Amino acid sequence: MDSIRSAFARQGFVRASDGRILGGVCAGVGRRFGIKPGLSRVIFVVLLMVLPGSQLLVYPLLWFLMPDEASIEIAAPGTPEGDVGA
């Protein structure tokens, strides 16, 4: 499981600690793609209307798989978790 979270973190997919409303998933995905958290939430809702139900499965899965931004900052340099942002 740690390897999956490390892979997400290397790609820049981390749950944001600022701008979060529920789990920080939309804010983190928005940050990854360079858009504001509000816009990423609007896109999420629009996709939910176009493809009903799929996001209700994807959001909890991303919440579980994406590491929290605070847990990555706490990790010491030289550890696999600490080298993620390097």
C-alpha cells in the first residue's frame, strides 16, 4: 500500500491540507493540474451529472489512496516518504 501512496505522491497527487472541504481530494487534484479547488469541485459535479455514480466510487478510492500532504511533510529526508517531493 505504501508503494501506491508513494507513486501518487511522486506524481503530485496528495490530499491538500489547505482549501479542503471534505477529504482534500478535489483540492489536491486541482493543485496537481494547476486549477483552483473550487473549479475542480465544479468539474467533479459536472462529471457526476454526465457519468452518474462513477465519481461516488472514485472519490472514496482516491481519498484512501492519496497520501495526506501533512504526512509527507512530516517524513524525514532520506526516507522513501521524505524523498517523495524531491
